Amino acid sequence: MEKLEAALAKAREMRRAALGAPEVVREKVTPAGAPSIDAWTSLPEVTLTPGKALRHRITALAGNKDATPYDMLRSRTIRLMKEKGWTRLAITSPGAACGKTTVALNLALSLSRQKDLKVMLIDLDLRRPSLHRAFGHLPGRSMHEVLDGSAAFEDVAVRMGDNLVLAMNSTAASHPAELLQSVGTREVLDVIERRWQPDIMLFDMSPMLATDDNVGFLANVDCALLIAAAESTTLSNIDLCEKELAQLTNVLGVVLNKCRYPDDSVGYSYGGYT
């Protein structure tokens, strides 16, 4: 365990060195070339209508009682990440159809209702990208093109409001594992963080048991959430994935999704039915 913690600490120090300043300094000083809030608002704006949100099970948009499970997850996420000085959170699941993309988008929307936070949600499920479908927006360029250097982040990024930026994919990547594990991807993400200075970066990743995409990538994040589906994800798969995540990054927690609760107790769960 001590060796693992030392390796994780070394990986974080390498990332901070690549950013060009210690973490505490990056919080207080805007690096040369970093955009102001006007640069965020200059990105193309997209909207999510209540009807579209309902079709895609996006309940955190308005901040009413239906958003409570995600607001609870938001508050715990902010507290834990601030305590540790973390900024990058990966969201994954043991297998497909656990609702990780829905949770990621709802969490991003809940976070963005904190107007003092600048939030980015980036689709890195490069085999079966679905964030664009969940949001209801088909981008002209894809995030995997940003990672391979054939497109600029500004060509892909869109915003919702003034403090939420989304970077999505319209197509799958040709060689996702190799791309995600490359030095180039790490450098691109470092440049995005250095220039745009988000408070929290969320990454929608591929499922743990389906591919090796996460193995070489998760050293680039500070922590990860594991999304399990009630009545379909087995306890053995949750245990296996949690142990593997712990070897790759810090485990922020496990969210049990797709739980059917009566209305009077939905506030006590993270899931709701998504």
C-alpha cells in the first residue's frame, strides 16, 4: 500500500510539474495565456430544454427535488476533492448500461449550479461515445481529434451557461486504448487545464471490464467514481473493479445507480432511477 501511495503521489507531482506550477499557486495565479471568463463565454452555447432533459433522464437541470440525489453526490464530491486538493475526476463502471454517462452529465449540471465553480465534462469513452446523445447535441468535431492533434479544443468545446464546458465526440476513435495511454493525451489535457483553469474536470470513461482503455489513462486523474447498476452489476464485479481502480488512482466512491425507491425516500439515495 505504501508503494502504491508513493507511485500515485509521484504521478500527481509529474502532472503538476507539467502544468508549470504547484497546485496552490495554480489556484491563485492565472498563467500567461489562460482565458478569462470572457473566453469561456465566447464558446458556442448549447441549451438543454426540459423536454429533452426528461427524455434523456437528466434530472439535475432545474435543481428541484428530482435533482436531490445528484446534489448530494455533488456536495460530497466537492468536499472530498477540496480536502485533497484534487481537480480531475474520472467516472467509470464495471460494464455497459450502468448509467455512468447519465450520472456524469447530471453531476456536471449539479456542479455548474454552483456559480463560483468552473466545470468541464469531457467524453473519453472513445469506443462508444454517448455523451452527445445524452445531451442531445451532435458536435462537428470530436474530442478524440483534439487528443490526436487534428483539432483544437475550441473546435469541439461548447458551453451551457457561463461555467459549464462540454467536449463530446460525434464518432468513435480508431485506436482508443493507444490514444488514451499516449504521452500526447496527457500533454493535451495538461494544456487544457493550464489554459482554461477549470475548478473540476470530469471524464466520462469506458467501462472497466470491457476494455483496457482505463489502465494507462487513470494515472492522469486524481480520483474516480465507480457507477454500478442495481439488479445487474454483481457484487464480485464491483469488488474487482474497486480493487483495480485503487491500483490506478484514488477511489472517490461507488455509486449504486438505477435504484427504484419510493418518492418519500429518494432523498436518501444517490441513484434515483436514471
